[in-house]
Amino acid sequence: MSTPSIPMPARAFHGTAVVRAAFLIALFGWGTGVYGPPVFSAGGGLAHRLA
């Protein structure tokens, strides 16, 4: 007795890649939002002192 074949979908499902990309975008966005302002404000003060 043979096993029934499962038809393959016409297009591949890219759900895993989409979730990974969304996670990386969120990670970088969160890092920039939390750690970005102190870096930019310190850099602005440094530029003001050097001028």
C-alpha cells in the first residue's frame, strides 16, 4: 500500500523570514529609540564645545 502524496503549494510560505525581519526591525528601532537620544545629545554638546 502506498502513502498518499501531499500536494505542494504553488508558492512558498515566507512566514518565518517575515517574522525574523520584523523582529530585527523592531530590535533596531527600539535600540535607536532608547539609546539614540543620549548619544545624539552628547554629540551635540561636543560639537558646541569644539566650535
